[in-house]
Amino acid sequence: MQYDERMIAPMRAELTRLGLEELRTAAQVDAALTKMATKVDTQNAGDPLYEKLDGASLALKAARALIFEGVVQPNGYTEPLLHKFRQEKKAGA
């Protein structure tokens, strides 16, 4: 669902003014997720149970799905997406 640009322009301007980076394309979102994953991987480098957030990471795929598919879920309810990824994780464990 696309929101009317006139409605969101003031919010977009305020968030950008506060320093948030605007991401409008899938490529921009993917780049931001990759940047975030690198930072999180570094923060968790000493944890032997930590699973890296590389391109094959189920957690990273779930985050991307929530961003792009969450908006089309009934009533914005994202639990079915999360459930799907939890099932995949359990099946691969």
C-alpha cells in the first residue's frame, strides 16, 4: 500500500532532519542491512554461539522479509512471517 506523498512528506522531512537516512529502493535497504549486519557481527565476535549475519543468514532474510512483505500482511500482522522463518530455523537445526 502506497501512502499519499502529501501525508508523509512532513514526517519524512522531520525524520531526515533528525538524522535518519531515507531508504527508497530495495538496493538501498539491502545495503543498509549489510552495513548493520557487519556491525552486529563485530559486536558479537566473542560469542561462540553467535551465527553471523551473512547473505545466507536466516535472520537477515527474516529482517528483509519483514521490511518488504510486512506491509502486505493482513492488518500489518507479521507473526506469520516470523513463524515461517522460525520453522525454517528449526528444520535446519
